[in-house]
Amino acid sequence: MNRPNVETKKAADVSGMFDTVAEKYDFTNDLLSLGIDRLWRIAAVNAVAPQPGQQILDLAAGTGTSSAALAKRGAAVTAADFSEGMLAVGRKRHADNPLLEFVWADATELPFDDNTFDAATISFGLRNVQDVAAALSEMVRVVKPGGRVVVCEFSTPIAPLRAPYNFYSSRLLPCIAGKITGNKAAYEYLNQSIESWPSQELLAVKLQQAGLERVRYRNLSGGIAALHRGFVPAKAAQKAE
């Protein structure tokens, strides 16, 4: 298939791309990151800090790898994604986990009521959303006042890492991933989406503009990825009044 346009990021094009790589997506990520993605997942779970009995929204959950990590803490997790192919793999892999529910959802128009979840998180998916501001606003809407929103995403590496990382991600990564998945174009798009993604500071501003307070971020692996966290203010509960 043709790769999605990194400027327009049409939902149908991006979800269709993920459909084609769903079966080997997690294995490919593990290989390409040399297993470091597992450490990033642990950091994201700790930032969400799920508690038994809580309701957590894991947006762009894909095959549910991140959702399962959250559910291990005892929370009930709604794994939402706009790729039916990814969801199908996730439902099959986690069929015996009563704490996981897989739901098709568009991040910019979530099918959930206001103040439904204790927390919402999205890992390595926000940059693939056509309207980032709308997606963040929707996450704020569905999280209860005082709840947290956590974003884990590729970001801007520190200066010494930029040249070698850019060479790897633009030259080597698509070729390796293409041989594994048979879809080099998909990983060329994913690399372009990383290159065009805003810096840590600019993403923090976007979270604040969405209505989150106490927004903070920290780098992971020298800024190759970054973890952002903010809290839904109590005043969000009075929006509709």
C-alpha cells in the first residue's frame, strides 16, 4: 500500500497502514528498539500509576501490549484504537484477561461519556493523530477531575544523540522493518512522523492548551522518547454547567 501523507495523516490511511503490520508490530518494535521499548513501557505505567479498581483509557493501544501492563496493576483498562487489524490481534492475544476491553475509537471523537476514566494514556500514537489538539481535549473530557493524562512519545534527542539516531531511524530502521513486515513504506512514514513531531517543550504547551494543569515531562533514553504528564483540573467538571 502507499504510505500515508505525514502532513494530512488521514485516519483511514493511517489505520489501514497499521492493519497491514499488526501481526508483527510488537516483535518489530522490540527488535528495532533493542528491547528499550520495554523500559519505556514501564516508565509510562509508573507515570499513570494505576490502582486496583480504577478505570484506565489506553488510547492508540494497538495490540494491547501497553494495556496489559496497566492491567497487571489491577486496573480495568479500555484498550482503544482506530485500527481494526491491531484490535483483532489484541483481542486474540489477551482473550483470557477479564480486565481488558478492546474498543474501536477515533482519538478525536471518543465514544465515551465525560468523566468516565480515572486516567488516560497514549503511547507512541499521538503523533499519528490528524488533529492532536482535538485528541488531547477528548482525553481531558473523558478523564475525571483530578485524574491524569500521560503521553509517551518519540521526541527530540539530546545533541550528542541526534546525528546517530537520525541516521538509524531514517536509513536503517525502514529497511530492517520492511524486511520483517513486508511494508517498508509504513516505517518510512513512521520515521517522517517522528521527524516532524514537536519538541518536548512544545508538546508540553499543547497539553496546557488542552486544559491540563501541573504539566511536566521527562526524557527517556536521552530524549529519544519523552514522557509527559498533566492533571485534569477540578473546574473541568463545571464545563457543561
